[in-house]
Amino acid sequence: MSNPRIMLIGADNTSDRFGAALTEKLLEKRPQGVVFGIGGPQMADAGVRLLYDISEMVSLGVFDSLKGAHIVKRLIQRVSETMDEEAPHVVVQIGLPIFHLRLLEIAQCKGLPTLYYYTPLSRGLVDFKTERFAGLVNKVIGISRYETEACRAAGINAEFVGHPLVDLVKPRKPHAANGKPVIAVLPGAREVEVQNVLPTVLKAIGQLHKADIHAQTVVSVAPTVRTSFVEKIIAKFRELPVSIGGDTAEVLEKADLAITSIGTVSLEAALMGVPCMAVYRVPTTTYLFDKLFANKPRMTVVNNVLEESVVPEFIQSEFGVSRIADEIRRLLTDDSARQAMLAKFAKLPEELGQPGSVDRAADIILSVAGRREGR
């Protein structure tokens, strides 16, 4: 098959990144193919013809509002019409189901093959409706052994290919302490997260600063967050040595400790061998996972993959200045704790698979698309 038509559906910063890597591989294998759908700027740069760029709306938390519900309704209608007009050979959902699986449901009703890459089960979502999910996907492209086994246990057809970060994350160079320790802060990919996390983290670092535990703090700004928005927050902490750094990899390269969101960035820090802690807090009215994570003991991606609480988590009501400061102090000064964490991180490759995962995912998609075209 030389001209596959592939629809990708992404929503957040991670799905945009993974979708971009997938698109590059798909078009490398089938240069005459057409990839279109929903996503963000990274997918667009990789060659996806976007029907709608929703990255800014996700960042601002629009989808948590009443206005967002109307936007979603219009967007779903537009995508449904595009499915009729362009008849994709396969529809691939990537990442969290911000459209509540509605687009996969529509694709199934139209007789289109549906695949899922980086499912909610990879995040350990306990209240995710697997029965409905199983009826809406022909196959899951599994990125971790944990996710693949969880899908199979729920009766969902799943094939393990490995995690895209194994391909995307580069090992960092040997790191030696040099002067003040460096704390990398990666507060989230939505402005509503950054607004509710970053000030408290900086207050905690300031508390340590007053106790003569000094560090250089570098904040990484996600592509979906305005740099000016972060600068305004940092400007309120003039007494601290805080700067805005580059992208995730650049900031983690020189870090002695990372304070990350609960998402994929925590896994990136772990794969680079950076001791880390995870934080997450948003207003209860916009708490995206309040129902999905009910009574869940682990929320951070690393902990889900390892099925163990390795990365300390400070979520919602557990997130406070004193607690954050105490954990920063512990991870900066207790070498045994740092080494124990790094030893656990060393088990990640076993769970995430070998390099070449994106290539294997692309092959599955093209195989399904080829069968559809051959009808």
C-alpha cells in the first residue's frame, strides 16, 4: 500500500509529541501517505494536516468548562464529517480520551478500523470503563508491559511494541556535582497546572534557601505554556536564583533533582537517571482525573510502570510547602535515598521494551490500513 489515509486523534502535549514521532515514521515508510486529524504543533510540524489544533485550549483548561463542552460537540461533528469525506483506512487515538471515546465510537459505527496508542490504562486509571473501551478498539498498541497486560486482562486485543520514550530520550552524559545543586522544575503542560504548582514549589525552595540549603533552580516551560505566563510567577521570587531553561531534555541534563508533574515527564527524568518527585494540584472544579483516579494508590507514570511507589507523590491535598521542602532536602542530602531510587529506575527498560518502538507501532498501523485498502 503506497497511499494510506491515516487519521490521528491527540489531545495533550504528550500525545502531540508521540503523534509527531509516529507521523514521521509513517511518512518515512509511506511518503505518499496522508496523515490528518487532531493534535498540536508538533504533530503539524511532523506532517499531520490538522483539522483542529487544540493544544492552547487544553493548556488553558477550556475543556473543563461549560464553554469547552460546546467546543467539543462542534469538533466531534467536524471530525465525523471528515471521516465520511476522506474515509481514512484507520483511526488512531493517542493519549488521554479528552473526547470521552466518542470519536472512536463514531469511527466504529462507520466501519472504520480503530487503534489506540498510549491508552489510559498506561496511566493506571482505575475507573476507566474497560468494557466499553474493549468494544471500541480493534487493537491496542501497547507501550509498556503493564499496559499491555492490563488490556489483555480486560479482554482487549493488545500487542506490546515498547515505549516511544525509549527512542526519544537520549542518555545524559556523566554528571558530576559542581557547586550548588541544580533543581529542575517541570510543573506541567497546562497553564492551570503551572499556576497551581509552581508558586508552592518555589516557596518550598525558598524555605530551604532561608535554612542555608542553596540550589540553582531551572524551570522548563512546556510548548503548550506561554513563557510570559511563567516569567510572571518567577518574578515574585526575586530572592531565589531561578531561571527559565530550555526543553525537558536540556533542563534534565544538568539536574541533580527534578520536580515534575505526574505525567510522562516523570518517566523521562527517570530514564535519564535523575532522582525526582512528582507534584500535581489544580482547582477541584478542573481536576481532570478526580473520578478516574478515585482511591488510586499511585498516580505518577513511573510508579504505574514499576507497579511500586518509587517516586514520592504530592497530589492535591498532599501538596504543601513544608512537605515539598522536606522531600527536596531529603533527596538532595541523603545519598542512600538517591541511589535506592536510581536502582529502581534501572528496572524501567525491562518494562518499556527495546529501541525501535515507534517503528513497530507504525508497522501495525500500516498493516491495519493495508487490510482496509485491500477490501
